[in-house]
Amino acid sequence: MASRTKYVLDANVLIEAKRRYYRFGLCPGFWDCLSWHYKQGTVRSIDRVKKELDIGKDELTRWAKKSAPAGFFAATTDKATAGTYGDMVTWAHAQPHFLPAALTEFAI
């Protein structure tokens, strides 16, 4: 069986979806689809994104707390995740087109 591509969603993907084309009242199927893809093992997010969403105190915050599947927001404190995150930070710092302020924000 071929391995599936896996995607980790950043906060902006979820925030823009909520603000624009996939608002909860307009397109609830998008949010159901995220849950379905999570169950298929192809999409998820991380606890740092959930923390950012918690700031909004809106419909997206409620979705993240009550409707997103358990485990959708993976902990970034385990050893494997921390190692991968370190690799991503190293990669980002090697890219000349990222501004220093963006690199700092990404790293925290």
C-alpha cells in the first residue's frame, strides 16, 4: 500500500477558512471533511495552533475545543515532534527569503 501524504495545518489555514469560503454557517461540510481526513490519517494540526485559535474567542475557538476530533491538535512536547520541529526551524533559517522577524515568530 502506498503511503499517503500527510498535512499539518497551520492557524492561518483554519482562520482563513472560517473568515472566507468555509464559514461554519455557509459550508459546515468543510469542517466535517477535516474530521474525516484526520480519521484517515492525512491531516491534523498541533497544540500551538490550538493555542493561537483560543485567542479568538469565536466560532473557530469553539470548534477547536468542542468539535475537532480528539487528537486533531497533536502535542509538540514529545521527543519525535520536537526533533521534527527543530528540523523545520533549521530548514527555515537556511531560506534567504524569510525575514528575521518571521523566523523568530516561527521558532517560538
